Amino acid sequence: MDALELHRSLVVIDGHCDTACELVEGPATRDFLARGDAGHVDLPRLREGGVSCQFMALFTDDAHVSAARSRTDALLEALESVFARAEGFRLALSARDVLRAKAEGACAALLAIEGGEAIGEDLGALRAYYGRGVRLMGLTWNRRNALGRGAGVGDPAVDGKGGLTDFGRRVVAEMEELGMIIDASHLSDEALDDLLDLSSSPIVASHSNSRELCPNRRNLRDAQVERIAATGGLVAATFAGPFVDPEPAKVNLGRFLDHVDRLVAVAGPEHVGIGSDFDGFSRDWGVVISDCSRLPDLTAGLLERGYDEEAVRMIMGGSWLRVIGEVVGG
């Protein structure tokens, strides 16, 4: 089986993109249903790339923190409008929904909140978002919020210490009760330690690379990768240039695959996935692949690195499918 034939047979799952933001802002909001040249993701390019399921992040940037709930609602409503208009792009609530979309030539979407600012200090809001289809939440973005300390909060000697708050611990328990995937990307090291000490369900890092290869605090040390894998979770390697290499000129598919190699060496392919962060970063930091239509290049690259077909299946989506089935439902 050649690389393209193998790719077309795979359940391909991308664990993170920020495309929803492109649907509600800017001088000309993007038409998700039309193939475009702007950004990284739209439905025609998802189909070209053989994507079976795309996690769609509801992200509150710094400009909207004071109105995070309404911002999250606007992003969610934009995606709900897309689902209403597009037969080929469907909300998924289980692993079974992902497999059904693959079998029927459609693309499934799993909804994710990036940053607990969206729920404030209200567990009822978390339950309400679950009721509208959200199945993953990152506890923090880079900021500190009511749940805990984010990775972007600087020197602890200057900005203070602290991991998860008491409310953050209650959120973790509620997410596990509901069947929501807990995303550790963007947590500070202290908050990640707290989460791993506390959680009884598989934990994911939806878009993080190896800190051993790229010393960015958004990346993960080997020991952290090992602990996430021990929960039954996964680390999804990301294309975002700053997390691939500090030098933009060195960011390319080969350097990205170096991170995959490291993560697999530490955790095994069954605990490694992809989380592109498409539409969440600039080309100025370097390009791994140009957009989601080029995902077959990643399958080809993995084969060239010597991965067997089963390992490729896990990295390209099988690991995500397993976690979705175990946490959200089969």
C-alpha cells in the first residue's frame, strides 16, 4: 500500500485548530464551505486532506477576556450555523460518530473550549456547554484564570506560584463525571503536576511538542509526556512554528517529525497524535505543511521515517479515537 492509499484508509483526527475565530471576525469572515487560499482550514481542504474529524477550538483571546462567555457563545453559534448548512461537516458526540462520518465520506467536528475563562467560576456553565456538544476543554490558555495558572505566566518569582485552584479541581471532577476530555496544553508545569496527581481519566495535550527538542514552556518534558501517557492519554504534536524550532528557517516537516519521533520514543505511538493548531499561528514562524489539504504529506513522512502501518494509524488518528471512545463514549 503506497502512502496516499494508506492515508485515504486512515481515520485522520486533528486535535486542535482555531478556525472558528476566522468565522466571526476580520474585515471579511471566511466562508468555511468554500475552498479558499486564506488560512489553513475549510471544508473542501479538510476533504482533500482526508480528515475524518477536526477538533474545533472556541478560543477567547486577550481582547475578549472580559466577555469570555459571550465570545465563546458567538464562536459556538458560528459553528452551529455551519453544521446547519453543511451535510458534510457534522457535530460528533462520540467515537461512533467519527467512524460514521468517515464511512459516509463526511468530516466530523468535535467542539473544544480553549481556556476556562469561558465558564468563569460557574460549573453550571460547564454543564451547559456540554449540553451544546462541547466534549473537550483546556483548563487554561497562557493566562492565569479561576481554574489555575497558564504556561504563559512568567517567572514564578515575579508572577507568583500556584497550580490548579480549588475551583479548578472541582472542574476536573465535573469534567470526568460528564465525560469530557481534559486538555493540559497551556497549563503551567505546576498546574500540570496538580492535574496529573488528581485525575483518574486519560489526559491529553492537544497541541504540544517536546521541550527536549525545542525549549519552549508550552512544550512538554519527557517526564511529563510519560505521566500523560500513564493516564491512558496522549500528546498531540503541533505544527505551530515556535514549538517546532526556535529558528523559523529550521521549521519544516522533517523537524516536526523529529518531535514525533521523540514523543513516540518516550510514550509509544498509541499515546501520540496530531494537533495542528491550524489558523492559530503565523507563517512568519515557519511552515511544516501549508494547510490541512497537505496532511497526506505527513503520512508519507512517517512511512519514510520507518513507521509501520499500525503506528501510522495510531499517530494520524487512532490514538485520538481511542481516547475519545474511553472518555466521551464509544
